[in-house]
Amino acid sequence: MICYSIIIYIYTLQQYKLSRIALLEHRFEKMSLQVVDNRLKMPIFSKINQLLFIMSTLIIVLIILGVLVLWGIRVQNNLVQADELCKNSLKQINVQQQSRYDAIAALVKLTREYSTYESDTLQKVIEQRKITSSANPTAAEINQNEAAIQGVLSRLIAVAEQYPDLKANQQYQQTMTEIKNYEEKVRLARMTFNDTVTRFNNQVRMFPGSVVAKMLGFSQREYLEEDKTKTEYPAI
């Protein structure tokens, strides 16, 4: 009887130990699964936050770049427009100079009827002071042309003063009127050019437009200087 009780006691104790071990194993397994689950979830949320941050940063950078590109295009268009206006003004001035030069050459031929010597002298002056005519004249070329024209014209007027019949000639008077009109057109075109150059140079020099201008190869333009040897036309 005593042996049976001992056996029952030992069996019960073993069952209790087994149940406690099973309960501890279950708790440990549950805790392990929770830890693993947390380890799996935490990187996912972290990666999502990182992706959102990167995407937001990229969007902001793209917006800033877009604004800068649009601003750069606007500055470039303004520079091109001002540059083309300058070129167009120089072309107009060059055309008027060529017309005035041709009119002066016609008057030189007219002087041959009154003085061969003076006509030959003026012809040599014209050949020495030929003006430049190009598709894209520069401000320096325009200034040189103006100096050459004024030099020949001053000499022609001086010759006409010595020959009253030449000065009274109807063709001479009509041509001189045309020359004066050409000169007035050149004066107005010169003012327009210098105003345009002022606006263009301001865009080239002022920050931040100067950065775009330098990148695109735009540089300051020269002004057309007022001719100090301007011819005084006598009363006709």
C-alpha cells in the first residue's frame, strides 16, 4: 500500500513538472514569436518612412530645378531679344550709311562738270575712305563708316562753296536734302541702338542674370559714340 502511494506521488509530481515545462515552453514560444514579429515590422515601417522622405526630397528638388530652368529660359529669351534688337539697329544704320555714301559718290561725279581736279581729288578721298557694309556690322565699323562719310562730305561741301554754280545745281540741292534726311534717320537709329544697348548691358551685368549671360556667352556691347566731326550743312 505504501509502495503504491509512493508510485502515485512520483507520477503526479512528474505530471506536474511536465505541465509546468509545457506552460513555460508555450510562453517562451509566444514571446519569441512576438519578438520576431516586432523585428519584422520595425524595418518595414522604417523603410517606408525612408522612402517617403526620399520621395519628398526629390519632389522639392525637382520643383526648385523646374523653377530655375523656367527662370533661365526667360532670362535667355530676354537676352536674345535685346541682342537681336541691337543687331537690327546696327543693320538699319549701316543701310542708311550706305545710301548716304552712294549719294555723296553721285555728287562727286557731279562736280566733274565744274572742276575735273576737284572731282578727281574727291574720288581719291572716297576710295581711301570706303565704308564697310556687312550682314552683321559692329559698333566699331559703324563709327568708322560715320567718320569716313563725314570726312568726304565736309570736303564736298567745301568744294561746293567754291563753285556757286555747283551749289545752285538742282541735282546737288536735291541730293544734299536726301543726305540730310539719311543723316537724321541715322541719328534716330543711333539713339535707338544706344537705348537698347543700355538695357542689354544691364541684363548682362546685373546678378543673377549675369550668371546666365556668362554661361550662354553673352557679353557687353559697345555704344555708338556721337560723332564729334558732324558736318554743318550750309543754307541751300
